[in-house]
Amino acid sequence: MHCVRKVTEDLYWVGANDHRLTLFENIHPIPRGVSYNAYVLLDEKTVLFDTADWSVCRQFLENVEAVLSGRPLNYLVINHVEPDHAASITEILLRHPETIVISNEKAFMLMRQFGFSIDGRYEEVKEGDIKSFGKHTVTFVAAPMVHWPEAMVTFDTTNGVLFSADAFGTFGAIDGKLFNDEVNFDRNWIDDARRYYTNIVGKYGPHVQYLLKKAAGIDIKMICPLHGLVWRNNLGYFMDKYIKWSSYEPEEKGVLLVYASMYGNTESAASLLATKLVEKGMTNVYMYDVSNTDISYLISETFRLSHIVFASVTYNLGIYPKMHNYLMDMKALNIQNRTAAIIENGSWACTAGSLIRNFLNDELKGITVLDDTVTLNSSMTSAQEPSMDDMVTSIIDSMK
Ligand code: FEO
């Protein structure tokens, strides 16, 4: 049975939700599922904007056919070739021998690499090209590295709808609620939106900034992304988040306390630091165990907050492997402009602190590492309390 929603008078959402997938890209947990969005425009010509993941292909095809209601499908616009959106191209083209695929040169190269059959049925467009489908005229805007090199967005100049590809997407199945004003986004969706952006597109901040600059020059009324909700009002809220995330500026003053603890002693010290921060008035403090928190959540929180405290045991004369993995992911995602503090622990040959400090100074950009390091030898005692109090003072002073 088809399951579609009307977006505007002649535009329909024909996507589908996936609640079964546990790991997006086989790496990021998605406990609330994910939606794969695609849209059909019924103009003088009919147009499908993108397809869907193979896992939801059957539902997606039923939706497309229901909206077309017997009409031919004249065009398929592909904004992004990653298979979570493009995997069903061949199925569409098999069912619709009349369809011409519209996309750019790089996208067609990728389609061939993935084995999608488009031979003789494509129309190549580039930045700034214009195409009319009848009442609606669209223009194509390159969006390289948001999130693949071929990515583009399509802007309908007739009604202000932006088909934004991965940009402005979120994790989370939409479950009937298509529009941003049908949910409490700031309460129920922002964490998944941040975790999606930071882990999927976070590395490409300058490219996102470039796209945002282009977007500022057009009158966008509605954003139709490839995942998550359609935005039809309050666009500035989400744009502001994107400006912050893509420029690696924190959303809030606050402390992310990530700890690596084998027997609870480092955790205990981290708890004491958190308590001392709260007692001094800094209540925006969040603790995460690096061993049992999926890294996608740590990265998301790292983008959100201004300060990070690394509390790590020494392991094989190095940084605890899961903490090291977190640092490596921070580097891979280009995280910048944060203030850091370090608690280290080692029963003998304690090296974690200096290694973390060197990593932050040498491998990341724009990280201010506070001078105070709290050094534990196996466990926290009153002997280390003055150094922890100094660290609390330094963290709070650095927020002023
Ligand atoms: Fe949702 Fe880059 O694909």
C-alpha cells in the first residue's frame, strides 16, 4: 500500500522510513530509524527528485506509482548518488523506459561506477543551468562535498522549494510527521539532527559554508532534504545551527567530560570535577564513558559544547585506545575552536596526559589546552584536590 504526503499543491513526498537498520552507513547507531526522502512533482512534465535506499525500494516504488497515477515519468533528477538515495535508479528506469535522468558529470560517473544503468537516458547539467518542467522552473546548484563531490541541490524558482540533498537532513524516521512544524524539533529532533550533521557532513565545514553563502542569495521558502523533516517555516533556526556547526563554533558554553576508566577511579575523579564545576555555577556539564558511548554521540556533543575535559587512564604506555579513537575521530571531522583540559591517570609511567596534550596541539586546529593537568596515580586523593580546584577555576575563567 502506498504511503505518501502532499508537500505543496503539486509536489508529493514519496519516500519511506527504515526502522530495521541499526547502523547508518553501517557505523552510526540510529535507534529512531531513518527516512529516505524522494519527491514527485506533477507539472506538465512529471519529475522525481532522487530515489531511495534499496531496503525501502518496494515502498518507494509503490509511492511513486500512486502519485503518478498512470502518467509517464519524464525526468528523474539525481542530486546525490550515495546509494542510500540512488540505489533504486535502475528500478525506476526499468519501470519507466521514458524517463531521462538529469544530473551532473561527476554524478553520472559515479552512477556508472555503482552499476546503475543510465546509458543513453541522461541529460547533463551544471552549476546555474535552468530547466523548465512547465509551470515550474528549477536551477541546479553545485554542492560539492555536502556530502560527496558530485552533490548538487536543485532550487525551484517558481515556488522557492529547495531540494537540498543531504544538507538539512536528520537521523530519525518521520513516521507520518513530514513537516518541521508537526514536531517539537528543538526538544525531540535537534540531537539527532546534530548527530547526523556532525558525523556525516561535519568534516566539510568550509564546503557547507560555501553552500550557505549561495543559499543566502536565493529566496528559499521550503527545504526538502533527503532525510528527515521538510522545513516550511522557521528556516532561520536550522540555518543558524548550520552556520555554527560548519564554522566549528560551539552552540553553548558548557563542559563535555569524556572519561576512560578501567576500574572506576578515573571516573570517580571525573565525577568530582563535574561536581566542583556545578558548585561553582557551571551547571551545563555532561559526562560520558568513552568505553560505552558510541562515538557518534561524543562527536555530536563535542560540536555542541565549548569545553572538553579528557580524563584518561594510561594504557600500554599510551592513551587508552577508545580515548585515542575519539581523538582520531575529532581530527577526522576537523573539530576546531574548543577549550580542553586533561585529567590523566597511571599507576606507573603515567603518559596519557602529555600524549593527549600533544595530540590536541599538533593534530587539531584552534584547540586551547589549559595548562592545569590533574595527575592521578591510581586514584584521586586529597593531594590532587588543589590541582583539580585550579582546573575548575581555569575552566570557569576561560568561559568569561
Ligand atoms: Fe544520505 Fe550522503 O547520503
